[in-house]
Amino acid sequence: MKLAAKSALCLGILAAGNVLAATDLVVATVNNGHMIEMQKLGKFFEKDNPDIKLKWVTLEEAVLRQRVTVDIATKSGQFDVMTIGMYEAPIWGKKDWLVELKPDAAYDVDDILPSIRAGLSVGSKLYAAPFYGESSMIMYRSDLVKKAGMTIQDRPSWDHIRAVAAKIHDPANGVYGICLRGKPGWGDNMAFISTMANSFGAQWFDMTWKPQLTSQPWKNAANFYVNLLKDYGPPGSSSNSFNEILALFNQGKCGIWIDATIAASFVSDPKQSKVADKVAFAQSPIATTERGANWLWAWSLAIPKSSKKVDAAQKFISWATSKEYIALVAKETGWNTVPTGTRKSTYANPDFQKAASFAGAELKAIFSADPNHSTLPKSPYVGVQFASIPEFQAIGAAAGQQFSAALLGKISVDQALESAQKTADREMRKGGYYK
């Protein structure tokens, strides 16, 4: 064989070897709209990083939480990048289960909204990078509310929301007064119910860490929630979470929806929503206090310590949560569809301001959420819609099942609260908070 031919053959073998040696990066994420878009745009990352191949594991929210929790606790190393939130990041960071993120100067970590960054950090160490951030707010059909001779201002009372829902409830024509999460889960129905309970003056635990689920504020909030959905909600509310209600709202079947601010970009998008030009926004309702009336959350990307591909994972996270990624989404699908709630520069961008009618309301909600002072009585925990302690995941999940059962009429609200209280008491004793 001639020398040139041998050289060409060697180069071919080396090239083939490089292709085979490409790093498969396994990314576990949730099946929300912005994550689906991230998967579509992953081809741009792979083009710029031909040595990295993205492998997606896309799961429904509750299943994702379960899978990544098991994976991180057992150090099984199934995932190289995990989609987690402001509950997991500081707890897992303290346990040394996550790799500290150290993005370069070009990433501009100081551009991240302060409350979002703080919720994903332990001290000065960042353990997850926000893909999108959110609070919660009211989204409503302005045409139906106006036709009913009603208005919805910022921070209306829950009684007023009930009155509006009653006026616009028209099930005969496929319109339900209000749609709220009912699907059980600490991050599903309990995320919403906790904020409602906060506004009624409730708290998860008192200053001695004793659960408070049978307190009068919890009873008032829980009864209000169950009766509101039974009277003016759609059928099957006990199975509805974010995606189910988003579909209902976009079909014009919900008069009022109180949920994640991130939904605003979908319900106001004429490509997705039949009522895009009829949607208005307002700050979340209150009963006796504004404290904790709207949540704070960020779906974020983190690297488990069990990953053997930390450098590639860091490179992907820096790309997916960067200013440049936001600009890429804007270029591909429009400024009204970019992931929001993460960077100051997004809200300062004139093109985003022009395209996103919801921007002001969303940012106001995010800034008003205070995880350190989320309850009217003083509480020992950090968190708005959750308590940032390891035991809360089991406590919140159990409570979610009980509320779902109450919504279905299988048990009374008092029975649901008593059962949730017993579970919480057992978990807190097991955790050594008291004897």
C-alpha cells in the first residue's frame, strides 16, 4: 500500500474513532413547552459541539421529580444533567450531591435575577442554573369578565375571585369559571394550595416545627379551595396540573386560571391559544394577607456528582441558560416565546417588552415573592409553596393525595387535613425535629 493511501486510511480510522467516542450526555427534563423547544434547538448545540450527543429523557413533572430524586440519592448516575428546582438545589447542594457551577465571565451570572439566583445557591455557590423562572399570577378572559360587568384588579380578594367565577361560569357553553391545579403532588396541587393557604394566614410549621395543618387558617383555605372548584371548576379537576389546564385555557374553556407566570407566554400566543387576544393578567388573590400569596420557582439545570461527564454537562448548561440561547429562541420562534423569569437583560430588551404583554405582571409577581417571609405568623422555614427541608417532599406528597381525595368527595376536608397532619407529625418526629 502506498504511503498516501496508508495515511488516508489511518485518518479515516481516527475519524471513525472520534465519532464513536462522542460523549452521550443524558439530560432528564420535564415535558413543559419551553423544555420541548430546548430539545428542538439542541441541534444547534450539537453542531457547535460535535463531540457531544444529547440524549433526552422527558418526563411528566411528578415522574421527573421521583426519578431524579432516586437517581441522586442512590448515586446511580443515570443522568448527566437534571432538571430540578428551588426546593432541591439548596438541599442537594448542602449534601454535596451536586457539582458547583462555575460559568465563565461571558455567561454573566450577575445578570440572573437576584431572588432566582439566591434560591439555587448555598451561600455564594451556585448549584443549578435557571432555565426559566416563575411566580404565580391570575390569567383571565377579559372579554368574559367585562361582559359580566366585573373587573379583576391586582391582589383581589378570594371572595371577589369566587364572585367573578360564579358570574362567568357557563358549563352549558363549555366555559368554566375557574381552573386550578388538582392533581396530587407537592409540586402540583400543593404548590397552588400552599399559596392560597398562606394568604389565609396559614403556615406549614410553627416555630417549634409542629405541623399546623389542622389550624383554622388551613381549614378555611382548604374548604374554600374545594368548594370553589366543585362549584365553578371543570369536571376532572382532581387530575389537572399545569399542562392539562393550559390546554383547557387555550381552547377557551377557562374563565380564570391562577398558576405559573410562565403560562402567560403560551396563553397569549395566537399560534397556541384561541383566546390569545382576550387574556389579561393580575397579581394573585389574597384572603387576609399578601404574604406568600404567589410562589417562587425556577426549573433549572444541575449536574449530579455521579456524572462522569461534568465538563460536557457544564458546557451544555452554560449554553441552555445563556443570553445567547434566549436570543436563539427569539430568532427561531419570536420574542414572545422565550424562556423568562431568569435574566434582567431579557426584561430590559425592547423587542421582548414589545412582544410580551405579560412582562410587567410577571416581573412584579417574581419580585413580590419572598421565600424568607412567606407566612403571616413567623415560620422557621424558607420557601413560599414549600418548606425547604428534606422531609417536605414526603409531607407535601401525602397532603396532595388527601386534597385530591377531598376534591373527589371521597373524604371530607377535615379528614384530609387530619390525615395530612398525622403524616407530617410522623415525618417530623422521624426527622428529629421534636420527640
